[in-house]
Amino acid sequence: MEALLLSGRLIDAILCLIVIEGIVITVAHRHNGTGPRPGKLIPNLISGAALMLGIRLALTQAEWYWLALCLCVSLLAHLMDLVLRYRPQGLARGRG
């Protein structure tokens, strides 16, 4: 288990699950209209994926600037997620 974690393969599996989650939610929403709208969910998934990628880079001792880039992407995606979640309803629909 230690080798699986330190090699980054476990994080690769988690990243694959994040992609699968996005696909399943998108397909389910298109087929029966249930669940969150994919457009509002994507920033959240990107934020989590960027953090997971940052962990993988740290475990595999990548250059520091790649880790910094992942953290910046995660922050920007998280901020976008917050904007989409807490935008007043009138602005979300385009004012009328």
C-alpha cells in the first residue's frame, strides 16, 4: 500500500474517479434532468482534481512550480465555484 501511495498511482485512480463522476453526473442530468447542473459542478471538480494532482506532484517530488500552479488552479476554480453558488438568483438568470 505504501508503494502504491508514494508512486502516485493511488492519486491517479482518484483522478480517474473524479473524471468518471463528472461524466456520470452530466449524463444523468441530460437523461432525466436530476441532480446538479454540470456547469455549476465543473469548478468544484476542477478544484478537487487540481488538489489531487498537487498531492501527486508532491509525492513524486516534481518541481515546486508545478505544485504552485496546481494550487493556483485549485484556488481559482474554488473561487469560481463560490461565485456560482452565491450569485443572487436575479443575476443567475440574466435579469428577466
